[in-house]
Amino acid sequence: MNQLDPLDIEILRLLQKDASLTNKEIAFEIRKSIATIHDRVRKLHENGVIKRVVAILDRKKINRKLIAFAHVLLNDHTVNTLNQFEQEVIKFPEVMECLQMSGSFDFILRVATYDMDTYHDFYRNKLAMLPNINTVQSFFVLSEAKSDTAYPLG
Amino acid sequence: MNQLDPLDIEILRLLQKDASLTNKEIAFEIRKSIATIHDRVRKLHENGVIKRVVAILDRKKINRKLIAFAHVLLNDHTVNTLNQFEQEVIKFPEVMECLQMSGSFDFILRVATYDMDTYHDFYRNKLAMLPNINTVQSFFVLSEAKSDTAYPLG
DNA sequence: TTTGAAAAGGAAACTGG
DNA sequence: CCAGTTTCCTTTTCAAA
């Protein structure tokens, strides 16, 4: 796959912020022809640089009022234990992210629930029921000063 | 603003996964007319339920190979200190998220850099230069078993 | 609300420069 | 990388149920 040039970077910068921009609008913005933009965007999709285009919802308007980060430590770190945990935990719809981490615990989970009651229910009846859980520490989001899906570029 | 009905939920479920679906495709999927879908989607935008539509990039293909979570504890918790920290830290392009948290530290930062060297540079020359930083603990993503922007619905 | 159908506009796929 | 053209598809609008 070819490296990204400054034009690709410009296009990606715009599409990361607003993917509903038309090729025409992008072309105007960065002073290139529509055909060029069309070509570049197609290639960025084909090369998998753009993985997908998604709608970002206002979580308060869909009643997902509580976001928690759960730090999970497992009892052991055999491949089996790690794989099994991942396979099971990603099935829970409340779990938006499951990241294996370096450091004093094994996984960070980002969990979205309605409120503290439903988080508690998730914690007791779903997460803590999985095998090989050693400890779970939960932290709750009080406010979001920045919440971007866009990676820094260039 | 009106409550979401099951039809809205169905539409949002699809658009959270793939916002490049056309109204026609959505209409076919959930057996409604194109005009109905068009109307619903327009209202979901107007009401702010859909905040925006964005392109999600493959971070490895844009060379953002390292994702770190930094847990930041400040020296005090006056409104001024908290506000000042937020205002400054969100200016760093490396910081994708800045969330104030309950618990044993004040903020979680999600930081995207090229590699450990550039993270170290960010840490020493940007983050640690801010006033009123007490402690920073950094954790690094080893692997992503699940990485969704979609909230659970319904 | 929902619908089908017509009008307007953009995307896709080509040409050739 | 650009301009133009043609075809196709989608969005948008609207009258009616």
C-alpha cells in the first residue's frame, strides 16, 4: 500500500470530522477537482485506511447516561484464559471497548449503561460471572471535556 | 423532543454500524418506504440524536501505532484548576479524549502517538508541563478485542 | 405517519488532455 | 491531476391516503 501524501491527509482530516461532506464540497475546500477527490477517497476506502463510516449518537438522548471504565485483572495469563475472557466479554452489548493493556491490570472495558443500577446489574450478573476474574475496579465518567473519534494526522 | 420509537431504534442501530447505508437500503432492511426512512433520519439529525457522521480510520495505516491511557491526578480540585487543566490539555492534538472521573484520580486521557518515543515526548514536553499536575500513570494498549463507537440500544 | 412518484442533484465510470 | 460527459442512483419534495 502506498504512503499517504499531504492531499490524502487533508481529505482524511475533513472526513474524520464530517463524513457527510460530498466530493464537491471537499474539492472546493482544498482546491482540487472533484475527479481527484473522488479518486483519492475511493482508494482510501479500498486500501482500508478508511475502515468505515458511522453515525455518532448523543448518548444522553438515547439514555446511556453512565459510562464506566472497568479495569480487570485475571487470575492467570495463559493464552486460554485471555482468549476465553475476550471472547465472552465482547458479547455483552454494554461493553463498547475491550482493550488488553500493559501494566498492573489486564483489560480496560468501556461500559455504557442507563445508570448506576444497570451498571451494578451488569457488574454482578454478567462481568463478575465470567471465569478467572481476579479483581475489577470501576471508574465512572463525570464529564467529557473532549471526546473525539478522529486521530491526529500528519 | 419526542421519545424514540422502535423504528428509530432500528434505524440508529444500522447507522451506528454503517452510516454509508442509503435510505433505500435501510428501507429494504426494515420493510418501510424510502420516504419514511428519509423523514425519520432527518428528524434524528434535527433533534441531535445523531450528532455527526464520521469516517473511522485504521490507526495502524496512519501510523498511530501507540494508544495510551493516562490517569491524571491534580494537586487540588478548585474549579479554576480543573477548568484550566481541561482547557489546556484538550488543545494537544494527541489527546483524543479527556474525561473527568470519579475515584482515585481526576482524568483519563486517551492519547494517540506514533510510538513510545513520541509518547514520551508528549508526556515530558507537553502533559507534564501543565500546572498543578500531581501524578500521571500511563497504560498502553496491547490489543483491541473490541473497539466500537456504537452504543447499545433498546 | 406513511406512501408512491416525479424532479433535482450527486456519485460512478468513462474519455481524453 | 484535471475537465467534460453520460449513466445511474439517491435524495428531496409533494400530493394523497
